[in-house]
Amino acid sequence: MAQAPTGARLYVIAYDIPVDKRRTKVHRLLCGYGQWTQYSLFECWLTRRQILELRAKLLPLLDPTDDSVRLYQLCAGCATNVETVGGAAPTEPLIFLA
């Protein structure tokens, strides 16, 4: 497993966006921050600065009445205990494109 950037924490980011155009923009943005693991779910190792930057970039892409993006921060112990059934285990990204 690749080493997480210094000070980074694992975030599970899930989104529910009904409009294709907005959903595609959010998906493309998140691809630059982490691993796409399921249709509306990303796993991202992010520093405090990166999470603030990501939130700022997400805001103009969303319609607050229809869209939802949830960011779940996992503690270090929880991150090492991630379990996957029926697919490949999640991995830390090797490259961050922000």
C-alpha cells in the first residue's frame, strides 16, 4: 500500500447529484483528489489544506437544493480496518492531481 502524504487523513466522499452535468463535474473534480471506488463514492487521502480547497471547489458546482456531498473522515485506526466484500480492497492513491 502506498504511503499517505504527511498529515493526510482518509476521507470517504459520497455524493448524490441528480443532474448529469453537475454530477460529471463533481466526479471529474474528485478524480483529482483520490480513488474512485464505487459509482458515487471516492476514497481520498487529504491534508487539511486539500480538504479546504476541495470544499471551496465543490461549492460552485452544486445546487444546494438538489445536491448532496458527504465527506466522512476516518480515524487512523479505522482507515487500517477498511474491509471490502466482493471487490478489490481500497488503496491509497499514488498521485494527487489538484
